[in-house]
Amino acid sequence: MEFRKVLSLMLVLLFMSALLMVGGCEEEAAEPEEVDGPVRWTIASGWVAGVYYPISGAMSRMAYDHIENISITAEASGASVANARLIGTRDAELAILQNDIAYYAYNGIEMYEDEAVPEMRGLFTLYPEHCQIVASAEAGIENPGDLAGKNVAVGPLGSGTEANAVQILEAYDLTFDDLGSVERLTASEASDFLRDGRIDAAFFTVGLGAAAIEEVAIVKDVEIVTIDDDKIDWLIETYPYYSKEVIPADTYSGVPESTTVAVLAMIVGHADLSEDLVYEFVSGIFDNLDQPQSVQEAHERGTMITMDTALEGMPIELHPGAEKYFQEQGLVE
Ligand code: GLU
């Protein structure tokens, strides 16, 4: 009896020390590996027919041509809301997203109440993204209030667009329940459905000139729904990242002028990225803006990525690597 007790105690001890050894090995394995060549980063971007994706592609080319220690892969996604989560789970090192959504994620409010992403850091802001409600002309939608009872694509799953759709409808005392049907389509599907008359309208918060909207405008009579001034004032007062913007006529083939709200696109990175590498990335982008195939050439919106506006509308703490670069440029004290 006594002997069996001692034996089982020994077995338990043996088992525990084996566990400790495995644990120890795991810790060792978690040490960063010494690898030759550049560090590989993923940038969570957005819709293939949007603007984040071509801009991310240009950043990846810029890194290849001008940034020695970083290689970047752009990945398409639902966009802003999903991208902040990809930073939180450390499935992406960098992400492009809307500044309103970055603010919600960092502070754990709105859709991030149970899952704040405090480890997200700002690098720089990019260009305005207009909330564009594209409606087929025959649907007779004069303002967002007329969306009641209509079939509407409210933004892809994981998009910032959907959050903006909720807020814009709120300004008109509407919710998704008041719509005829709520479609959650990718941006490309939403433009196909609009073209084929399967939906009456679709929300897109995206840089002007997005392929998703032009693809419908060239084949169908569509308009961008104007938001009334008093509703714009309410939106700006309630959700401070909005600004009032006019979309000039013919931004898309044959589409008349409209007035709406806009937010800003920005790029973020995980707080644990090395200061030196983030500095190298940010300086690599800004120091080479005039080079062939730069972010300014990838899309018309890329020309709005400038040193002067790089920290405008920045809603969260800067990454120390970005801070160092913008300090040297005199943008940060
Ligand atoms: N702003 C969009 C969203 O988060 C994505 C736009 C894009 O992919 O260019 O809903």
C-alpha cells in the first residue's frame, strides 16, 4: 500500500516535470526566430472593388522597391470593422480602416463594447471616404428617409459602411427593420445587384472613384442620395468623425452632384511592432511619394496622402515609430 502511494507520487512528480519541460520548450520556441531577409507583414485591406485594396497593393510594391527590411502582403477583407479585429487577434500587423471605426475599436465602444482593441496604434491618415448611398434613379429615393420599405445593401459583413448606414438611418429615425429587405453583400455583389435591379440602393463608405460604384454608373441610371443639411448637422454633432462633403457631378459617369458625410481612411499597426521597422515603413512611404508606382499613382485618392495631412483626424495613440518620423518632420512636438 505504502509502496504504491510512493510510486504514484513519483509518477505524478515525473509527469509534472515532463509538463514543465514541455512548457519550457514552448517558451524557447516562442522566441523570435532569427531569419534572413525582410520581416513579412500582412496588411488587412478591404474590398477588391474599393480603394484600400489598390492602395495596399501600392504599399506592398513600395516596400519591395524601397524598404529594405519589410515585405508586405495585402489581403482583401470585409474592411474596417473586421480589420480592427484582425489587429486585435494579431492576424495582421497593419490594417487600413476608417478613423471613426478605429476610435470605436481602440476605446471599446459601439460594436467593440466587449472586445476593445487597445493594442492598435495609428501610423497616418490617408484620404476622405464618402458615405455614398447609390440608388437606382427609378426607385425615386430623394433622401435617406425614402429608403423605408426599399431593398437595400447596407454594407459588406465586417465593413465600416454598415456602421455608417445604421447612423445615417438613425438620423432619419429609421432602423434596418424599416427597410424592405437588408442585404449583406460584398461591394462587387452590391454593384451587380444594383445593375440588375435586384436592390434599390446600396451603401458604400469608400473613396471617390471606387470601381464598385463606377461599374454600375456606366451601365445604369443611378444617383447618389443627398443627406439633408439638418441631418448632416445632427450626424456631425452626434458622431464627431463625420464631416460634410459635396460629391461633384460626374465623379462617376453621368451621376449628378450630391451632398453627404465623410470619414477618413487611415492606417494602423499593432503596438508590438518594432519602433525601428514602423519608422522604416512610414519613412519609406513618405520619402518615396514621388517615385513611380507610389501610393499616389495607385488610385486617384492616393494623391491625397500627403505629409501636410498625415496626422489630420488621427483618433488614437500614435505608434512610437510613426511618432518619431513625424517628430522629425515637425508634425508632432
Ligand atoms: N470604408 C470601407 C469599409 O470599411 C472599405 C472601403 C475600401 O475597401 O476601400 O466599409
